[in-house]
Amino acid sequence: MITIVGIQFKGMGRIYYFDPLNTTFEKGDYVVVETVRGVELGFVIIGNRDVEEEQIEYELKPILRKATKKDLEDEKRNNEQAEKNFVIFKKYVNQLNLDMKPLYCEYTLDHSKLIFYYSSDDRVDFRELLKLLASEFKTRIELRQIGPREAARIIGGIGTCGQVLCCQKYLREFDFVTMKMAKEQSMSLNNAKISGACGKLMCCIAYERELYKELRKEIPGVGTYVKTPTCDCCKVVGVDYIKKIVRTQENPNGMPTAHEASKVEVVNLKKGKETTEVVTTVEIIDNTEEVREEENQIVEPLNEEENVVIETKTNVVEVNRSEEKKHKKKTYNKNKHFKHKKAKQHEKNS
């Protein structure tokens, strides 16, 4: 077992684990830690907790100390200064006509580094911008490009559901979202309708998937044949998993009929497939043909025209070989007569 403390930084983001170094921290405390960005002020989300070592995916960094009153004042002053610097940052971006969207900027707690965040669809050559910023602020400058989902979390907004964006309100990590998940939930496959403010597939599609998996076990899907109070056997053409409503096509020329999922029963239909099995064993003994199968044995006498009986699962097909020979001979004689007549006509003309 190993003791950890869960810390969150600015905004609603991922929780990172740190080593408390035999110090007790409670939820709501402010602490000073060192990250890849530098010395930062963090907020304790998870107090001291023992977890299995297998759950830790990276080496834990220690918490430097609990935040003092001076640390909180420095953080407030840094945020005020960063807002002014961000205005200058946007001015330089427009001046250089760079294809990037400025998001925000922040200082490290010790005021040793100024970090600017932006989003862009492509890589940006910001060397000239970096020179202008370094000469303007006289400190270490870092430019960080972040993805569209993280950018939407920073900017915020209202989703298509009318609520505050999930990533801004409570979603800490972004899950992998696919079109298959949307299809399983009977959603429209139009990208414009299932995309969020970031332009990517809505995050709620991923974390609502488990609910729909459970509902699909209880409610028949589209294409299933069911028995309803008004129809013994009809096809499901629409499903509302949230309201638990099943729509069936009971009248071919009418509108679908809605039923409660609890009042329909799945009908198991076994579709028959017509298959033909050619007889593999044929023995002719004393003008009799014996046809053997694994299930049946059929013995049919042969008449003068050599009729052959073929047993199938669905029907019995009788083939008259002599008639087929007569038809071929007649066609051959006709063609021969036509060629002879044509040749004779050609000699007469010449």
C-alpha cells in the first residue's frame, strides 16, 4: 500500500496523485507542488488515502508544503497580471496574422515563467511571436498548444441539451467516443447533430453508453419481430430507450404504433431456407434406381424414358432426360437445315 493525495489545478480537470510525505492533508486545502510546468498552486480533492501500488502509473512527486497566506496572495496577483498579458498576446497574434486561437495565459507561482495557451488545427510557426513576447515581458515564455476538447473546457458554454458543458461542469477526463456508440443509442449519425461545442463527438455519448447497454437487454431493438396487444407479429421500426417506448409497423400503409416496452413480447421466428442436396449415391440394379440419403432411402423404378428422381428437403424435382435429348436433337437439326439453306442460296446468287 502507498499513501497518496489527489490534487486538482485550475478549472475542472484531471486529478493528479502526489506523495504527502507523512503530512496529513484534507479536502479543500491549498498546497504548493512542482509539476512539469513549474511550481504551482493546487487544490486538494482527495485527502490522504492508501491505494495499491499497481494503481499508480507514474512516479509520485512530493508535495512541497501547504499553501501560506503569501502563496495565495501571489497567486491572485499573478492571475491579475496574466489577464493584462493575455490582451498583448492576442494583439501580437493578430499582428502576425497567425492561424491560432489564443485561449489564456498564466504565471507559475514563483513568477519565473509565463505560459500562453492556444489551439490550432495545424502546426504554427510562432518563432517571431516568441521573440516579441520575450522582449515584452522579460521572462521565460512558453507556448502550449491544446486540443479542441480542452479548449472548449476553458472557454465554456452551453451544450445542445441547454446545460453547461459537461467538461466544464464535472467531467474530469475525456473518454474515447466513436460513431458506433452513437448508433447503439439510436442517435442521428449526422455529425452536426451529435457534435459538441468543440466540434468533436459529444462526451455524453461515451459515459451514457453503459446505461443503453442495460436498456438494450430489456427492450427489443429495431428489426426485431414482436407480439403486441394489437398485433400477433409485427416488426419493430423505432425505439425510445429513455421513455421505454417501442414503435411497430402493424399497418403497411399506416403510421407506426407506439407501445410500452413492458407490453411487447419478442417473437422467435425461424426463417426457412430452401436448400437443395444432390444425391450422392445412385445405384442401378435390374432397371431400378436406389437413392440413399442419411435420413431417407427412396427406391424408384426406372421407366422406358429413364426418369431420375432427386430428393431435396423442400420438394421433389423430376427430370426427363429423354425429353431433354429430343429438344437438343431438334434444335441441332433446325440449325443444320438453316445453314444448308443459306449455303444453297449463296451458290444460286453467285
